[in-house]
Amino acid sequence: MDASKVAELKLFVDQCKSNPSLLHNPSLSFFKSYLQSLGARIPPDPETDKGGFNMTEPGQTSEAKNPCFSSGDDDEIVESDIELENTDVVEPDNDPSQKMGDPSVEVTEEMRDAAQSEKLKAIDAISEGKLGEAIDHLTEAIMLNPISAILYATRASVFVKLKKPNAAIRDANAALEINPDSAKGYKIRGIANATLGHWEEAANALHIASKLDYDEEIGSVLKKVEPNARKIEEHRRKYERLRKERDIKRAECERQRQKAEQDREALSAFKDGQVIGIHSTSELETKLNAATKTSRLAILYFTAAWCGPCRFISPLYTSLAAKYPKMVFLKVDIDEARDLAEGWNISSVPTIFFIRNGKEVDKVVGADKGALERKIAQYAG
């Protein structure tokens, strides 16, 4: 067996004697299994026993503990019910739409007078409780004078009394199309929406009506409508906030997932505890980029087969790779990769660079074992 290989093996065994936890490195599992097959007792990993050392690589978050990888639909938001005061709310009326006037009709004075007469008949009918008859008179008045906002608003108020809120809303809308400042139009629209339990729409219409022409009835209805509208608004804001937080969490989880995938790809380029031979510029760039992505220190060792000092320090370099598996140990033979040697301005070997985030942070020139060990220990700490 080659003497240098025996020397490397002896050095590695000495390292294992002084630091048995090395045998728990995943890259040495084959050697650990071999020792156990011979009846050897492997000391437990002290870091695992303490529970205070995390061997997880950057980006390799435990899926069992990371909420981003939890199973189930925990991030699905189920809205709770809102406790509202729904007294006096009625079922919507689904009758065919009432007759509406033709706004393009030219209204004469005679038509206006006739419409006014029908309106007075409707008012009399309302006072007698004959609401259906009142609707008929008001409908006739609207046909005669279809550009009167007050006629639509008055018929809308009768539909409210008949508990036909949808019909009332149609008439209120027609009144507001004719006169956007119709206080009665907004008032009836608000009351009708409150009757349907459309609290926010009701509050909005009633607030406008109160600004145009406030009366006690508007104030009375608002006292009932506003608490419900406020609860709905608070409920909406709460769940909008929760959905926004969920979306931010999902985006962060996706970012973590992508980073974890990139880190896994980067880690696949490494051989923990081993020296990786580099034969080209592109290969070196790949390894250095992977080291940057995983926040690892890369150590780049330039050597040559004919170099006596290199043969002296190479066994130590190999053993240090096993001792510090979370560093990236790279080796370049300058005769096999002359372009790399030229690119790094290598004038003598061995030359060893310490590289973090793609930049040189330190180096050792010559076969200075002590300096190499000190610097590696320094950066490992």
C-alpha cells in the first residue's frame, strides 16, 4: 500500500481518536457501519445528546417544524358568522317589475295636472289604508308624468309599507336618476335596504339622505342600521387583514421553498468531509457559487504531482476536510488546469486560498501545516 495513503489513514484515525464525533458525519456512515460490524462501540454524538446543535444545512428547514411545510389546510380562512340584529327583516319580493314611465315622453300641462290629481287620490287611499289602490293611482300618475322624481319616491314609500323592498328600491333608483339630490329617494332606498337586511347599503343611503334633508325617521332607522353596518365593516376588515397576512405567509413560504430547493441543488455539488477535485474554470465557478448560496467557506488548494511540499501537506488537507465537513475543500492540479492556475496568478505551490462569498479573504503559501490548521480553525469558529 502506498506510504502516503497509509500516512493519511493514520492521520485520519488519530483525528477520530481525538474527536470521535467525526464518525457521526453522514459522509462517513460507511466507515461507522464497518466499525460496528467488527463489534466496535461508537460513542453517542455529544451534540445530538445535548439537543443544542442543529446539523441542518441552510435552507434545509425541518419540514415537521416549519409551518410552511405543514400538512392540511391550516392557512385556509373560514369566516365566522356575524351576530346581527335582524328583527323586522323580510324575505325579498320577487314580483315582476312594476310599470315604469317612459322618460322620453313630452309631458304637457294637462298631463301634469292629471298626474297631480292621481297623486292626491293616492294620498287619500294611503290615509285610508288602501295601499294597493294607492299604488294604482301613483302608477297612473307616473305614466302621465314619468319625469317626476317625487312620484317615484312616493310610490316607493308605499311599496315599503307593503313590505316589497325590491320594488321600493327600483322606484327609489328611478327617482334618483331623475333627481340625484332627492332626499326622499335616498331615504326610501335606505329604508328598503334595511328591510332586506342590506345594512351597509342602507347606512350609505340614509347618511346621504340625512345630509340632504334630515328628519326623525332617518335618525330612527340609522340607530338600528349603523350598529349592524359597523359590525359588517369590522368583520370585513378583520378578514381582509387575515387574508393579507395569509398571502404574505404564503409568499414567504414560497420564497423559503425556492431557496431550500436552490440550497439542495447547491449542496448536491458537495461531498461533505471530502476533498473535491477541480478541473476547469466552469467547475470552480459552480462550486464557489454553491458555497456562497449555502453560506460556506471554500478553501481552494493549488497543488502539483511533482511538488514535494504538496505531498507533505496533502494528507493534512484531506484530514482537515474530514474534520470540518461544513467547509468546502477544493483541490486544483496546476498541470491539469493551467487556465485556472493562470487566472489565480499561481507562482508557487502549494498555495491555498480561503474564499467567502466568491471573494478571497485569506491565503497560505507554502507547506505551513501550523498556519493552515490555525486559519481553518479560525474560520470554522
